[in-house]
Amino acid sequence: MKITLLSFFVMIFTFVARAQDVTSQYTWMEHPDFVIKGDELKNFPGGQLSEMLIGRLPGIDHINTANLESQVVFIVDGFVWKSIDAIYINNIEQIAYYRGGLNAKLGVQNETPNGVIVITTKTAKFKQPLKVDVNTILGNNFYKKELVNKENRMLQSYNVALSQGLDKFSWRASAGFNSATRNLTGFDFTRQFQLNGDLRFSPLKWLDLGLNANYAPVKGSLEIGNIQLANSSTMNSHAKIKHDDWNGTFYMNVKPVKGLLNEIKVLKGKTVVDQGLNTETSRYYDPSYTAESHSNELRSGKYKYLSFQDDLSYRFSVDEDKIRFKAGANFQYHKFNSDYEVVSKSFFNGQQSNSFENLTKSWLEYYTLVGDLSVNFYDVLFLKGGVRSDKSKKSLTKAIYAPFFYADLNFKQVLLKDVNEVNEIRLFGSYGEYRSFVPLITESSMIGITDEFANMFINANLNDDLDKVKVRNFGLKTIFFDRLKLSADWYKNDNNAFISVSIPSVGNGFETMVVQARVAYSGWRVWGSADVFKNALFRWNTGLNFFKNKTKMVSGNQVDLNSNVDFKLALQAGMQQHFSYDNFSLNLNGSAYFNHPVISPDYSGNMVLLRSEKATFINLNYLSFGYNFKDQISDKKLKDLNISLVARNLVLDKRYVNDVILSKTVGIALNASF
């Protein structure tokens, strides 16, 4: 680390250049594909970020969205988060999405094939008067009774945030409660409290200090009774969950000289999960004999993590600020520990018939060094390149290196500088290589409960024997008439995966077989938005995206790659519409996919034969019709008031989609600021 810092300072002071002002914190990526403001999602009648983003981010599959955390990597304020639902949507300032070669900058943390979502949380600004924001959603969820033995359940979401900024000190605190808001793939019976606090202190012009804390406990209990089964049988079930998630972040930004910024961040947190399922079944063979079975399953886990980052960057320019440089050096330390236990017991007529216990312990501790350099030539050509090194603390294996490159050429500045109708034509490309951990793909069998530990690290050591996997993309971004944006790109990346499948065992039971495979992901995306009307009275903004993702097993053990599997690309689409007239507003969001291959296993001896069916899904997953009372407000204390009718999944058509239970929700949202 000392050598890295010394070399960096030598590089800085040997340049004869003019330093630039540091106007913002270090950003993980300078050119995201897509950006969403957090306030666009605050009235969504649901509590899962994965559902709110359906149809909005081109390239993320709309199928199996409950496992979004296994599709993308979430970075919150500079750190990778595992439990993203612990953050409340009203605490999110901005969501940025990137899919390309710069993902290799995450090194071994790049576990997923579909890119990176970077979340910036809200903080209070300095010199800001006391402000109170209230956001409330009340509604009703409607279910298919035959699926969950319930027809409806009340949805509640409340959030209050207070913020204030003085000359050198600012603070923000928020408290939220939601109930029955996680209904993407099941019947939600949980209640969640969410507390957040953020402090900022700037005692000197060159020094900023900050502290952020989150606490999000979840509890729930559900009785499902007297479900009629075949053969005159009845079933009673009791499911429960308790989930505590907390973390805290400390950061310090030091700007000792012009252009130089040193950011130090520390993240510490813990996740504790306890979930159980108790099932009783009674079968009546005749009036004189009744057979009773009982099963009890308990899953519990603890996940502790500690991360430290020291990011040093220097910005400078030459040739009268026409050529701008940014050099960076980053040191990281990560430590994770997890314990996951499953206890299952079965009884038949009072006698224990089966018992299963399993305890999994895993740990990971490693260091990371990242160095990169970016150059902007006359706002025409932007180049960025670097390398990341990951080294396990308790392993004798070599360090794992991950190089990454990005290039961006602005044709507007070269060929069309005087054409006012063309605002931007930008060609970009990226490439990266990395070795990553192999995630274990699992799903919980419990209704409405996701296995929180499905994507935890399962390797105790870095595996240097795995071949490097590659990620790359090439594309084009354009803006015309200052109102029409069109973008397109192609991507391809490889990954290693452990796939857990259930296969028939002796008797009528099933056992789990783990299949290791090299998987290739490729596809293309087209997305755009347009301000169709943008006059003062009536505004209409429309957004559309289309993409096709292809997943192919390149190699694998105990997998028949010549079996009846159709990997033909499936067309997927997303839609956003925003209308406003005077004080009225209408927002729509929808998603669809057509002829999507749904893979399921067939079994032949010791081989897994994969087959596919075609699934089609069309959904209007969000509607908001609101009115703003700003012209009617006479109370000086009330700054803003908006009331909206909100709904999700109002229009739904699906075929061969049997892995999701989509409820419909109708409610009222209120937003007020004081």
C-alpha cells in the first residue's frame, strides 16, 4: 500500500499541469446506461425494489425478478450490498444502471451476469431550513384464493423524513413502516420497520465527515388452515419469519490541495434471519381410521460483514483545460462471516419418520487494490483503463487481477459541431476480464420468503484455477432536437455457475444435485425516450426499451448440452409514459416478454436432460394518477401536497408462467412537504 501511494504522489507532482476543482465525490462509473430518480418510484404500491425496476432497466430479465439480487450487483454509496430491500425507497436519491466491461472493476465481487446498479442515498444539504416529508400509501392486495387461501390483504406504507442543514452541519432522519408490500411472487404476511439516520459535518473547507445508519427489522406470521386436498385430506400450515438487518457507514473526505481528493469509508453490518414452516396434514381413509402427518422446518442464519475503502483521486488538466485527466488509486479490505442452519423433522401418526440437519459456515477475508486513469481529449475522446487485484488473506493462491477498459468517441464534436438539431452522437465500447466466485443458485420453498443466503460466498478461498471470464459491450448513444434520446448496444460476457437442481431419489423423494457449468451470456438492447410535448401546460414524455438476452451453457459436468433446450433469444420490452396537464399527472410503466424459454430438468439415470417451454408475459405493473394542490395551498407551513390513485398489475396476461403469483393492488398515495 505504501508503494502504491508513493508512486501515485510521484506521478502527480511530475506533471506540469493545472489541477481541477473537486466538485463531487468519486463515482464508480462516469457513463451509466440509465438513470432513475428515486422520487419516480416513491408511490409504487409495493416494497421490493426488484419489482419497482421491472421494465425500466433495459437488459434485466423480466422473468424470475424475485431473484434480482442474483442478476445484478447492488452498490449503495460505494459499497456492495447483499440485502437491498433493507433500504427504503424514500431514502434513495438516484439509481444508475451500467452493463459493460467496467463491471470487471468489481473483480471478485462481480458475481452476476447482468450488470451493476449504483444507488445514491439522500442526504441533507448545508444551509437548508428544517424540512419534513411525509409519504403514505394505503391500498388493498387482491390474490387468487386457490393459491394462498386468501382473497385480499391491506397494504400499508408510511414514511416520515426530517432534514436540516446549517453552515457546517446537516442531518437527515427517516422512519418507515410497511405491511403486505412484498407480493411479487407470493402472499406477503410480513411487517417491516425501517430507520435511517444521516449526519454530515464539514468543520473545514477541505474536510467532510459523515455517518449513516440503517436498521430494518422484519417480522411475520401466517396461518393457512383447512386447505382441502385430494382423497378427503386437509392441510394446515403456519409460516413465520424474523429478519433483522442493520448497517452503519462512516466516511471522511479530505481535499488538502486543489484537484486532490481522498475518500475513506467504513461499512459494518449484520443480517440475522429466522424462518420456519410448520405443516399438518390429515387424511381420512374411512370413518374408523385417520392418518396424520406433521413436518417442521426451521432455517436460521447470521451474516456479518466489514468493508473498508481508501480512495485517492487527482484531477488535472493541460492545454487550457481542453485535456482533462483523472488518476485514481483505491485500497479495499473486506471480511465476511456467515452461518446458515437448516433443521427439518417429519412425523407420521406421532412417530418421527425423518430428520435432517445441516449447518454451513463460510468466511471470506481479502484485500483489494485498484488503479485507473481516465483522459478526456477536447470533449471528443474519453478513455479509461485500469486494473484490480484481489488477494485472499488466508490463502496461498496468487492475487487475482481484473483489467478493465472503456472508450467513448463523440462524433458530434468531430463532424456535426455546428448542427444544432444533433445534440449528441457517441460511440462507446468496453472490455474487462476477471475471475469471480461461483454463486450457488437456490430458491426457498416457503411461500413469499426469499432465501437471504442464496448468494453468499460459498468458497473459503479464492480459486485461482478458474479461467478468466470476459465481459464486453459496444454501443451508440444519440440525442436529437434536445428531446429525443436513442441508444443501442451489444454485450457478451461469460461466467461460472453452480446450478442446484432436484432429481428423483430412491422411493418417491428428491435429492439435490449441484451442476457446475460455464455459462455464456450475450444479447442486444435498444432504448430511448422522447419529450413529445413539453410546453408549460401539457407535457408528455415516453420511454421504450427492447432487448434480447441469450443464455447458453458452454460446458458442464453431468449436463447433456445436446438435450432438447431452445436457447433462441426471447424478445423483452419495457414501457414508461408520463403525462401532465396543469396540476394533473399520469404515470404508467409496463413490461413484457414473448416466447421466453423456461428451462426445466428431465432425468435419465445420472444425467440431467434440460428441456424448455415458451412463456409469454404482458403486464401493466404500475399506474399513478395524481393531482397536486400547490395552487390551493394557503398555509405557509405546507410547501407541497399531492394525492394519487395508484395501482399495480391491473392488466396482466401470461402463458406458461407458473413460477410467479402476481397479486393486484389498488390504493391511494399522499405526499406532503412542510
